[in-house]
Amino acid sequence: MTMPLPTREQLDAAAQIIYRAMPPTPQYSWPLLNEALGTEAWVKHENHTPTGAFKVRGGLVYMHELARRAPHVRGVISATRGNHGQSVAFACGRQAMQATIVVPQGNSKEKNAAMRALGANLIEHGREFQESREHAVQLAEEQRLHMIPSCHHDLINGVASYWMELFSAQPDLDTVFVPIGQGSGICGAIAARHALGLSTRIVGVVSAHALAYKLSYEQKRKLESPVTTITADGMACRVPDEASLAWIIRYADDVVAVTDDEVEAAMRLYFMTTHNVAEGAGAASLAAAMQMKSRLAGRKIGIPLCGGNVDGEQFARVLQGHPHTH
């Protein structure tokens, strides 16, 4: 059973919840970046939200609706590599709820610190996201906490607001490239395209070192795939979410893969051409556009810089061009 696509009214209502907490983010076309890509690119600056990533939009809508639907809920729990967790903690702060967040061991130090600063009770468990998620499900049961899913229509309706902003500002985009972690970003793009009646091509981007969504898209069924990405932790997905996968299989125009080296080159390119900081997953759409450069000449494209939360040490290494070890 596929989730129904939201209506324009539902997306507008979700956006109003978000704008009580933050303004719309800008979209800019940067001359040096256009030169490098050989086309006109519009960068949607989701690195400029209160948590430095697009996810906060989904968290705000989800927590607002949860407080309305289930006023008795006092505590929530979720698993994350960082940006979803910051989003939940930020939104919980506005609803006077306690957020418990489970992250894998060795998770980004700075994302962990940011979640704690937003008031989250942080638990480190597991070697990778899927193990953290399973632990969160168990704790939810034991401690009677509300488990926030990775993909849900409230999250998607919230995330769709950035696509509504971009598509309204630039309705004639030929193609947009969207990184896929657990799928709320690309589902938001699909929802907004449908609500506005556009024919923009939506291309999902996965890490070449975490191919679950690409393989599942190509074979039209849910497939797991091992995760070895070092740079794009926001896309380190081993098991696709079924709800988001159903939409991707049905509505996405393509899914492409980018390597950690390509992602790091894109992080450097963003910094040199716009002086914006992108985390690995945040630069994945640019990496895909660079990979497909020869096919994009004369087209107008949209690329979300969907997060800037990279640890300083890692960013210094990327800027200096030092190789990582897989």
C-alpha cells in the first residue's frame, strides 16, 4: 500500500508550521559553479536552516502534528547519523518534549555535540545506523517512548517545503538531483513536483558505497546492500525504508551513484565557488551533476546543498585533498 501523494493544501499547511520557526532558505545561482558545471545551476541552501540541514523542516511538522494527535506523549526516540536527530531535538524543544536519540558508535563528534546542545538525551549504540535503529525500537518499547520513523508523511510534507520554495522560484528547472538517505528528501521533491504540476526530472543520488536504494530501484524490490562510505554518512543506508522506496520506484526518473572521491571533489568545489561548507551527503547532488556534466549542457538544474554539518577535522582533510582510507 503506497502512501498517497499530499495535496497542495496539505503542503501549504505544513509550510506554515515551519515558517513559525524559520524563514525560507535562499536559492542562488553561483557564476563560478555554473562555469564548472557548464550549465545554469540553482543551489538550494538548506545548509542555512537553524540546524544546518533540511531535516529540521520534517521534524517541525512531525512534532507539531504529534503534539496535536497524542498530547499525552512526553518523550520521543529516534535513530540518526545526526541531521534527523538535530531536527527532532530542535522540534521537541518547541513542544516541551524530551528527545532521546540513538547514534552509532564513532558518529560525528560535532553532530553529537549539536544534538546535546539542543537538549537531546544521546545514546551511542551499534556499529552502523541499522543497529542504532533496532536499539531505538527496543528502548521505545521498554521506556514507553514514541518512536519517530525515518520516513512518514508528516516528515515528507515538511521536507517538501524546501522543494516548493525552489520550484516556485525556478519553475523551469529541467532536472533536480536529490541525495537519498532514508528517502524523505526525494519524497519531498516528488510531492512538491506533483502538487505544482511540474514535469521536472527527479534524479536520486546514492553513495556508490551504499547502493541499497539504487539496486532496489533498478530491480523494483527491496534489497539490502553493505555500507562502506566514509564521507557521505548521511547516505549510509543498508536497508531501504519501504514507504519511501515505493515512491522512488514509482515516481523517480533515475537513481545514480557517486563515489566518496566524487563527493569530496564536490565539497571542495562548493567551497571554492560559493564559500559554503557542505557535508558529504550535502554535496552528493553536485557530485552527480559533475558526473553527468556532458549531458547537462544547456539545461537548467537544481541542486540542494542539503546539509553543512561536517566535522572540522574531516573538512580540513577534504579541502587539502588528502585521500581517505576505505
